[in-house]
Amino acid sequence: MSLSPLIIEDAVRRALSEDLGHGHDITSQSTIPADADGVARIVAREHGVLAGLVPGLTAFTFTDPDFDIQIEKQDGDFLEDGDVIATIEGPARALLTAERTCLNFMTHLSGIATLSAQFVQAIDGTKAKIACTRKTLPGLRAFQKYAVKVGGGMNHRFGLDDAILIKDNHIALAGGIAAALDAAKNSAGHMVKIEIEVDTLGQLEEVLSHGGADIVMLDNFSNENLKEAVQRIDGALITEASGGVNLGTVRAIAETGVDIISVGALTHSAPALDLGLDIDV
Amino acid sequence: MSLSPLIIEDAVRRALSEDLGHGHDITSQSTIPADADGVARIVAREHGVLAGLVPGLTAFTFTDPDFDIQIEKQDGDFLEDGDVIATIEGPARALLTAERTCLNFMTHLSGIATLSAQFVQAIDGTKAKIACTRKTLPGLRAFQKYAVKVGGGMNHRFGLDDAILIKDNHIALAGGIAAALDAAKNSAGHMVKIEIEVDTLGQLEEVLSHGGADIVMLDNFSNENLKEAVQRIDGALITEASGGVNLGTVRAIAETGVDIISVGALTHSAPALDLGLDIDV
Amino acid sequence: MSLSPLIIEDAVRRALSEDLGHGHDITSQSTIPADADGVARIVAREHGVLAGLVPGLTAFTFTDPDFDIQIEKQDGDFLEDGDVIATIEGPARALLTAERTCLNFMTHLSGIATLSAQFVQAIDGTKAKIACTRKTLPGLRAFQKYAVKVGGGMNHRFGLDDAILIKDNHIALAGGIAAALDAAKNSAGHMVKIEIEVDTLGQLEEVLSHGGADIVMLDNFSNENLKEAVQRIDGALITEASGGVNLGTVRAIAETGVDIISVGALTHSAPALDLGLDIDV
Amino acid sequence: MSLSPLIIEDAVRRALSEDLGHGHDITSQSTIPADADGVARIVAREHGVLAGLVPGLTAFTFTDPDFDIQIEKQDGDFLEDGDVIATIEGPARALLTAERTCLNFMTHLSGIATLSAQFVQAIDGTKAKIACTRKTLPGLRAFQKYAVKVGGGMNHRFGLDDAILIKDNHIALAGGIAAALDAAKNSAGHMVKIEIEVDTLGQLEEVLSHGGADIVMLDNFSNENLKEAVQRIDGALITEASGGVNLGTVRAIAETGVDIISVGALTHSAPALDLGLDIDV
Amino acid sequence: MSLSPLIIEDAVRRALSEDLGHGHDITSQSTIPADADGVARIVAREHGVLAGLVPGLTAFTFTDPDFDIQIEKQDGDFLEDGDVIATIEGPARALLTAERTCLNFMTHLSGIATLSAQFVQAIDGTKAKIACTRKTLPGLRAFQKYAVKVGGGMNHRFGLDDAILIKDNHIALAGGIAAALDAAKNSAGHMVKIEIEVDTLGQLEEVLSHGGADIVMLDNFSNENLKEAVQRIDGALITEASGGVNLGTVRAIAETGVDIISVGALTHSAPALDLGLDIDV
Amino acid sequence: MSLSPLIIEDAVRRALSEDLGHGHDITSQSTIPADADGVARIVAREHGVLAGLVPGLTAFTFTDPDFDIQIEKQDGDFLEDGDVIATIEGPARALLTAERTCLNFMTHLSGIATLSAQFVQAIDGTKAKIACTRKTLPGLRAFQKYAVKVGGGMNHRFGLDDAILIKDNHIALAGGIAAALDAAKNSAGHMVKIEIEVDTLGQLEEVLSHGGADIVMLDNFSNENLKEAVQRIDGALITEASGGVNLGTVRAIAETGVDIISVGALTHSAPALDLGLDIDV
């Protein structure tokens, strides 16, 4: 799966402009001869999963169209410390101007892909899948969700518009689970899935008996209750566990038999993967 | 220090649009009566430093201009688990539509402010200051740098345009330290500071003997070398230590006597601070 | 259901700018005294269903914030010839400047709502629902889909991103129905519905025997074949009829028992509803 | 006459982004191999006049720069059912991603060109010309006016800024025909034409005796009155008939001798021309 | 005549963002207490004609919505040294942040209005009018043309789209004057005026004998030739003199009897009018 | 030093769109055959310094990508009347469409570079440097500051964000010179320079005795006082003279020994340099 070039180009243009501020890289312009060329290698400084190659490289081509780029690794590849991801050859000023914007995309998105892969690895052998949430950083959602997928995770809703997720407050305001499900069913088109959050096994019973949901989110359930819920549902709905998920707890949650485990930290708290640019001059 | 409303409004508009996708919150629109009102409290679920109150609240006012908002905490305030940050009263549909965008700004920026405060606290009593870098997330630099400052940190360059930072590659391409400093001095306006990176004590000597720099970045120096460098410089230049800084190493670095310690992790790897929205319906 | 103010404001700003070109209404500015006031009534000149009231009125408030607006009809209301939709009182120059932009939104969207209502009326008493398609006019999709809903229709996919619709070409390129369904299932998140197009009863059998689809689009089926398909499917999948649908054929199609009938003409060929602005000066 | 590439590119970028929503075509990405190629032919499914070739094809080149495109028909060409308009060869995923955006431009604009050509044909042999109005769809005016011209029609004003059209309300607010004409004349630059609307033969006399107008719009005149007005004016002003124009009435109106007949339906109510994409895979 | 608020707001937002760069006024934020208020008076430091009041004041209201503004002079008013144009009371930080953006609009536009008024004054008593050209500064055309009008001048074409101006190169490429006029006449709508440039009296004869033009531009004619041309034309066309016009030559040109004198310098070379901001703190 | 292509492309796109208005050059489209080619030479019509070559030429390449461009002069080159700057060969329609936008950039920026060079020349042999200010035209600051540098001048602050300049009003609001300097020092990062304006020799003593400033602006000092101030400062601070600077006064000011002389007129009042486009058809 790949992002549209339109979205990538818009974000890279915005990021370069943010770094250029009033319009020029005063260090490179003053210290580097206009006709100097250089060769840069993007290298991994720790192991992890690569994501963000295309936006990263676009930072170079938007700064100067004349770069000669050799790609060595693709998004989704596992990186070892020292691996060369790509080699970029061309005007030295532009190399240094684009460096930080390139790395800011790649280190962040690779950080997300790497953390996602760690969660996926942690539940290896269970039937559960790791999903991201809408707890993303402003302006970066499409990129972050893409990186989760690159890391082996699954995408939950992309926004408020593409699926229905009825939470506790919606239920309260709608006048109860049955009323909320009916209202959603009535309004949703046939291409829209409906998920509903429940906080107790009692609520789960209401959902099951009323019908109309495709997925049930079991929010902050203990592992025992998760297990009981999964047995009670018995495949009638897709099950999603959420709340209190981290690398220490995720395997036990997966072993309760839930289908999906959603993890906000994938997109709101993933540390950057350490990548750098080595330049030969 | 506060961000311009123009920058805040543009970012919040973009973030809301990202969440709304094709243009509506199908869950709230279908399950909540159009005339229902609600009261929401933004609450801390762990302790930390608040940052991002204004963009967070703007998510509500951009979704519906009729909210009645009571502010209880300001950016920079220390939060305890359970503290109420603000109370928002108004149309229930809009409350739920804006919730996630609000929290995405506030949890991320408060995460940065909190991490910054931890670094500042770790070097308490030394004369050093904690500074952020240009290792920021694409599109969020102004917000992230603001949050560092809210947490007690200091801002380094905002971009490639507002100060000169001569790094190893610039030196090599310029033909050495003296040539790079001369070129920079020659081109820079009188309002621009010049910093130069050195990797060895030998390079430092060159910088000192040639003159022309305002700040020297001591990159990946051992603490012994840092100490020796500080003594050798003796106040002639501002000193900045960079490389290998974390909460475990930062105090010893500060105790070498450097003026500034720059920390990329403040903006590229700060975990979100846990904040939530409690809604009474 | 209502559109986000962000989407409405952006579109109205764009439409007014399009009409103002180099920046002013030279007729009103030259012929009308700067301090003249006026009262305008938006009136129906034929019967139909109102849609687009908010973007229409926003054209006035964006031209001058001081208008006093009285709303008489809401989106979804049935209009008779002569009905007053809203009364707008304020600066006469701005009234005439905003008039055409207001009407261009309201006549087009009301035209779509009216045509949608005619299709819905034509199948009254059957269990089928009328849905729109992605055959929309560039830049107006969110508004057009909203108008279909106002007219009693249902929304299909909003874009390429929010649901999977496997068409004949996808099937061919994927290597057959089974391969396409497996690939889609494998890639889609749990919040994404999968629809597949079939052109023959034979293909339908493959879909049913393989599983994995939520909806089946019966494309250009004769009414006999539609009926047979519906019986064969027997509720296992949602059924959608498409192709050759118009006001003359739609009832017979609905009576075959399909769940959904999708109609491209709702958004690509709806004639405008005749509305006008009567001004008292 | 052709539209500026800047306007075309902006509109196509916007339309593709509208269809891609959160950023990807999940069906093509999941079901079609990344390296599959395909050949698509844009074909006419009914006869009409082609318009919108360039924006339509730009949808493909903006999705993937590597398409090989063969153009068979040009804007303004008359199409028969089955005619191939262009052949597009390249990456299969991108072919299917861009298909709908391409067709949405071409079917809408060809619909307008075709309807325009029908009106032009209907008055063949008279000296009248068919003109469009400002009753266009928001955001599409430049494209729609271009399509009218492709169909043989003529463009009226493009906006409020490029010519003066004094309507009944302007007259009333200005204090009468003479005052309105004087004010317009006084304010308008020498490059601006002045048109004035009259509703009666009496008003026409005022316009003629006062002078200062270049064109007179005879609004909702009966054909007898139109004829009388044309004789009375006798070439002193350009004459434009408006109101109640359709394919059934237009010829009789043209035969009254008016110069211009303006038709709002060309741009607010033209049905799409049926075009499709045949793909060989 | 006034500019649309949409155009003003967009330009002011852009100008403020340009001045704020990475997003804040570091001087005002650091030196002025957050709760300090101030009163500023915009004053004339030389005499001239005011233009640009609205964009200038918008710089304040976009920086802080809480300003209390008293307007003393209007666009078009003649200013004496020391005149107070407006008084602005409110938050001191925002006063100083917006100051320069306000003045940059007002001093530039007042400079244009003042220069325009000088040209108008210079030909007082003749029947000629002073017009601007398309020789404007990128991004500022609508504002500059507005300022010309405020100063008593007249607007020529606003762009390439709103009138036809056939220059020497068009004539050559079209195959001569007659061919160019025919082609233009054939393509132009009835709302479009046609001007043609001639460089000799011989060319003028061709224009007159062929017909089809509304205005003739007499380019770089000597005053004798202008006089002869005016007599020869005798009111059949509007006459425009262009080339070599300055405050020293304009009166003699006007006295040749031409209708319009176009002056590029009004918009490409007008010096700023000296205005300042006096602040009481 | 060169501007980022991102900034240039955005400004040129905006300028072309401004000139194209509703989207087409009606003169060129109607009078010039679609397949006609032409050759244009950009030529100097008076002597001066070239600036703005790249944005100027971009106007052509954005109108048609197929131009063949030969560059004869570079930014910073001194032009004599008649010098050919560049030759552009390609589609004749596009040549004429882009002509004015190209020249509007180049004549304005060359005008600034030429005026800057005149100021630099006027102080030749002194140690002073000429600097521009923030008195720039809205939306053109980066271009104007670039042109000043091309002309041999120096850039002052680019905006409110990249350096601190404490003026009289800041001092008053901060509670005096010492308080203002302390506040600025306290808030500014280590990469930010601090300048303070003084109006008297007495204020200068306060600045010197308190410390904390890098630059002092001597505002509206007499030349005697400038000389005394320079001696008193004796290299402890960079000195900048401002106020009342013109080509007649600048040399005497420079001879007082100040380091920097700032001149608002460079960017707010530079007349255009006369350049033209000669076309062979």
C-alpha cells in the first residue's frame, strides 16, 4: 500500500518551507561553493523497520531536481545498524539544505513502523492483530497510519467520516445502546461499518441482543473479562480490545482470543528511529 | 511567549479537516440529537506540564462558535492526575467532533513540555540550559519549539534561515574551518549569529585562533574533553554540548560547565502526556 | 446530518472569489450608494426540496458581517412555488454582490435533493434505497452527497479511501474473483466494508461460494436476473443494482427485491431548482 | 481558446484529493499487483461534443507521471457512440485510481459543450448567438465557460469584475435608469462595457434617449416585444434576450432579430455526456 | 469603490505571516508585559492622499481581535503632515507586532494614490484621464489599482482576461491589423472591449478603415502626431496615449486632446508616503 | 545567495494567476495561431543591476514547459542599455501571456538592486555597509531582501522572529533600557542577536553601562552625535545609523565611522528598472 503522491508532495513542500522560513539556508549558501557536488548516504544508526523513504527522498528532489538517487532499501525492510538506505548524489548546497527535512520524515515514520513491528512480534502466534487509533499528531495522520501498516499493523478508522464508532458518550446522549445502534444503522450508508464500545459484560449483552453492530470495542476489560466476552460473542462480532495496552501487557491480551488490539502509543508516543546522513565531500 | 493566532488557527483548521475527511463526523451526527448540550472537562490522567491549551481549545471554537469555555490551568502549569484543565459547555455533537483534535494537540505538546521540564530539573543547580534542535516533526516545528520553552527549555535555531550553524560537512566543503568562518562572516548580516561545530580539541583551537564564531558546538565530546574545552574557551564563546544526551547522562554533561545542552529527543521522541475528556451528558 | 463549517466556509470563500475575479463588483460599487440598505427574500420559483441553505447564506455573511437573516425554511423542507426560504436585510451593495453565489449553491443542491426525492418517491413501498455514486462534479462531492441525503437518498462511498469496491477490472488484474476478495480481505482494516461487482449469475456464484464480501453490485443485470440473484443470495449479502437506472425504470428494479439502487444521475445530471432573490429597495 | 495550465492543474489536484480522501485508493492498492500495467481507452457511449480532454488526462499524469497517452479526439470534436477519445497505457493501479476523476471532468464538460451545440444548432441560420451566464456551479466557472465556447457558444461576463451589468435592483437603488447609467459611466474604466437590463419597452426608451449603454438586456420580453425592441434599437445597441429560453423556444426568440440569447441552463442544468473507460488488462 | 474583504483578509494574513516567519514577535513577547495596553496613532509625516486604511487596520485586528479603533481619515482624504489617520487602543504587544505590516500597506498604497493625484492635478482642465497599466508589483495588483482610483486615476485592464489589447506583436503574429481585429472580434464575447496599439499614423488609418476596435492606443507618438491622430479619429474611437509619460510631459500630452493617458510609473515606481505610528505607553 | 525554488515557484504561480484572472489571455488566444512560435529577447532599456532572473524566467516555464531559454546575464551583472539578458524561444501565445509577469518581477527587483548599488557606491571607501529594513512591500519581502543583497547591500532582520530589535516603545513599555535588555536577554535563545535603539547619547551610556546588547541603533542622530557615539562605543557594539538617509546624505553619515546604515527606501521606494521584451515573429 502506498500514499498518493499528491499527499506526499504537499507535506514535503510544507516541511521544507517550514525549515527555510524566510526562504534560504544561510549556512549552506554562504559556506559552500555554488558548483560543489557531494554524495550522501542515508544510513541506519540502529536496527528497526524502514518507513518514509519516498517523502524523505522527495525533500531532495524538491530542493534540486538534478539529484541522482540510488535506492538500496524499501519501506518495510528491516534495517541493521550501518545499513545504507539510499545514496544521493548532486549539488552539495541542496544536499545539506534538504538533509534535516528528509531525516525528520524518515526517522519519525521508521520509529512508528519499528514500534508497530515490536507489537506485532510480541503477539506472534496468536490470531490477534495490532491496530492504530486516531490518536495521531496533527497534520501527520495519513503518514503515521501508513507507517503502522508498513510495520505490520492494521489501520483503524482514518477519521470521523469513514466508519461509525459509538463510544460511551454517544450511547449516553443517544439514550442507550439500542437507541444509538438504531440511529447509526438508520443513518449509515451500506458501505459503513458500525463499531460500539462497551465497558461491561452487561453492556455487551445489550449489544448482542439488539444487533446492528459489526465490531465491539471491549474497553479497559480485565483479561478474564476479555476471555469471557470473546467466548460469549463466539464470532458473531469482530472483537477489539483497547486500553492499557503496552509491550508488557499485549501478549496476555492477545491470548484472550480478541481479534484486534488497538494501541494509541503507536502514533502518539513512538520514539524516532536513529538514521543519519553521511556525506562525502 | 505565545504563538501567533494565525499559526494556531491554520494548524487547527488543518487538523480538524484531516479528522473530518470527506466532511462530517458520521457517528455524532447520527447518534446525538442536534439540540443536545453537554459539558466536557479536559482532565489530566498523569502528572506533567501543560502545553497547547490554545490550539486545543480552538478545536472546539472552530467546530462551533457557541461554546462556553472556562479555563482552569495555563500553559506551563504543573498538572497532577485528576486536575481539570478546562471546562467546555455547549452543543454535544460538536463536543465529540472536536474532542480528538483537541487532545491530539494538547497531549503531544504537554508531552514535550513535560520531557523538557524533566531535563531542566535534571541539571538543576548547574549553569547549563537545555535547548531543542531542528529534529522536529514535519509541520509542527513552531508548536514543538513553543512547548520546549513552556517546559523551561530554550530554543535553538528555528530554521535554516535565522542563524548560521556550520557543521562538519560545511567545513569540509568550504575548505576548512578558517575558510568556512570567513565565508559565513562575509555573507551574514549583522543580526545573524554564527555557530560552528567541532569534533576535536584540535578543531576547537582553530576556531579560537581564527575568530568569527559566536558559539561553538562541541559534538560528541567525552565529558573530560568537554571540561577541557570549557576551560580552554574560558568564556570567549558560548559553548554547546550535543550528542548522546539523555536523562541519565545530562547532569554529568552539565557539570562540565557548558552553557547549552541540545537534545533532539525533546521534539522527535517525547511520549504524549495522558489527558482525557470527561463528558457529562 | 450536516456538513462541517470548515468545508462550507472554504467552498463559499472560493466561490465568492471566483465571482469577484480581480476583486470587486464593479456594477454594485458604481451604481448603489455605499450607505443604501435593502431587504432580499430568497424565494422558490418552482416546487422541490431545499438543500444548501447554509452555504447559500454564508455567501452573504462573508460579503458583509452585518446582515440580519431570518430563516423560514430548512434543508429538507418541501418548497412550493412562491415560498420564502429566508429574508436577508442589510447593505444593498453586498446583497447584490453575494446574490449569485448564494443562488448557485442553493439551486444546484436543491436540484439534487429534488431529483433524489423523486427517485425515492418512485420506489415508495419497496424495501430498496436510492444511493448516489462517485460520479460527482469536481470539487463539489461533499456538498452533492449531502444534498442526496437531504432528498432522502443514501450515500455510497465518499471516495477511494473509505470502502473497497472491487470492479471488473480489479478482478481481472487480481487474477479472478477469489484472488481479488482474498487480497482485499487481507489488506482491509476491520472497519472497511468490501463490495464486489458481478456481471453475471455465474460470477455471483463464485462470490457466494468464496465468501469475504459484504455487498455485491449486480451491474447491468436484467430485472429477471436481478430477481434470481436476490433469491439466490437470500440475505447473505447486501445487494446493489446499478446501470440503466432512471425514473422510468427504477420502480421495476426496486421490485426485484434488491437492497440498494445506485444512480449516477443524481449528482452528474440533476437540473437546478429554480430559486430567485426578490429585493425590496 | 484554451485554459491556463495553472487553473487546470489546481482543479485536477483538488479533485483527485477529494476522491482520495485520507490518501489512498484502498481497492486498487490491495487487489492489483504493484507492477501490473494496463491499457485504457476513453470511449464515447453516446454522441455529443467533446470538452475537458486536458483536465481529464491530467488526472492520469498527476497520479503517475509515467503514462503513455495517445490522443485521438480534441475538444470540440463531434463524438459518435464508440469513438475512442484517447488511449492511456501505464501502471494499472494508477489507471484505476485516476479513472473517475478523469471522467467526472470530461463527462460534465462534454455535457455542457453538447447542450451548447444543440442550442447553437437550433438557431442555425439566424444572426443570433448563444451565450452562457454567471449561473455556474461553484468552483467550476472557468471550466464551464470554456466548455460553452467549445460547443460553439459565446461567453458572457466571467464575473462581477469584468463588465458592468445594471439590473432592475441596481436601477432602483441608483434612483432610475439615467442615474444608474451615469454612475456606471463615471466609474467604469474605458475598457469596461456597460449593459443594462430593461423589463419594458418604456424602459428601453429611457435607455436609448439617455445613452451610455453598450448592450441592452431585454428580460422576459414576449417575442413580439423583442421584435419591436430590435426594430426600435436599430443597431444602436447590442441586444440580448434572456429569460424563459429552452430548446423549444430558442429559435423563435432568435428570429426576432436579437444579437445574443443568454441561457443559464447551459451551465446549471446540462446533463453529463456518457463517456467510459475500457480497460484491457 | 472598495475591495472585497476576502481579498483584503487574504493579503493581510499573508503579510503578517511573512513578518512573523517562524511564528512570533520575539522582541515584543520578551520585553512587554502580557497585560500592558497602549494607544497608537497613525500619523502622516508628509502631505499626500490616504489609501489602504482597511488593510492597514486589519493588520491590528488579525493580531488581536480586542482593539478599539477610532478612524479619523478615509481613503481619498488629503493628508497634511501631522494629521492623525486613526487611533488604535489595546494590547501593547499586539500593537507593536502589527505596526510594520499596517504601515507597509498604507505607505505603499498612499504613495500610489498621491502620485496618481499629482498626475491628475497636472492635467487639470483638460479632458484627459490618467490610467494605470498592468505594470504592477507581483501579488499586489488589486490593491495598487484600487489606490490609483483613490488618487483620482482610472483603471485600465485588470488582467489578460477582462479586455482585449492587441499590441504590435499580436498584429505581427496575426498577419496584420485587419486579421488581428477580425480574429479578436470573432472570439470576444459581447461584453469585451477591444483596444489596438498603433505606432504610426499609417497604422491608425488601417484601424479606422477596417473597424472593429473600441479604443486605439497611440504608442510613443510625438505630441504633433497625437494631435493629428486625435483630429483624424474625431471621436470614432477612444484614444489612449502611452509611452514616455511623466509629470513633466503629461500636460502637453493631455493638451493634444487624447482621452486617456496611461502611466506605468503609478504602480511600478511610486515612492512610499511617509506615515508613522506614535505610541503612548 | 539564492532563494529557495519553493518560494519562487509559489510567487510566480500567484503572479501569473493574478494576471490571468478568470483563466486565459483572451488577446493572445484569439489573435495568435495556436502553432505559431516566436523568439523573445529580454533587453535592458537603461543601465543598472540585474536581479530577478529566475522568477522572471519561471513565468515562461510555468506558462509552457517547452520554452528553449538562453541566459546571457546573471543576477548581479551590471547592465548597459541594449544588453540582452536572455533569449526565450517557443510558443508565441505563451510568450505574450508570460511577458508582463516576467517583466514585473525583473524590473522591480532590478530596480531595488540598482538603487542598492547606488547607495553602496556612494559610500565606497568607508567601512560602512548599507542594509535594508522591514519596510518592504506586502508579500515580496524575501524577493526584495534578495535584490538588496544582489545590489551589494546587506540584510537586516527578515522578520519579527529572527532577531531582537528593542525600539523606543519597547523600552518605555518594559520600564527602561536596563529592564528591556534584561528581559530580552532572559528570553532570547543563544542564537539570537539583540539590538537596541537609542535616541540620545545619554541613552547610549545606559546601554553601554548595562551591557547585553550586540548592536546599537543610533536613530536620527546628527552626524556630530554619530561621530561622538562611535568614539564612545569604540568597537564594543556594532553601530547602526538610521533615519534621514538618502543618496545625498549617506556619505557623510558613513564617514562618521558607523558600521551599518539602514535605508528603508531601498525596498519601499525603489523605482523600477526599465527592461523590455523584444519579440521576433
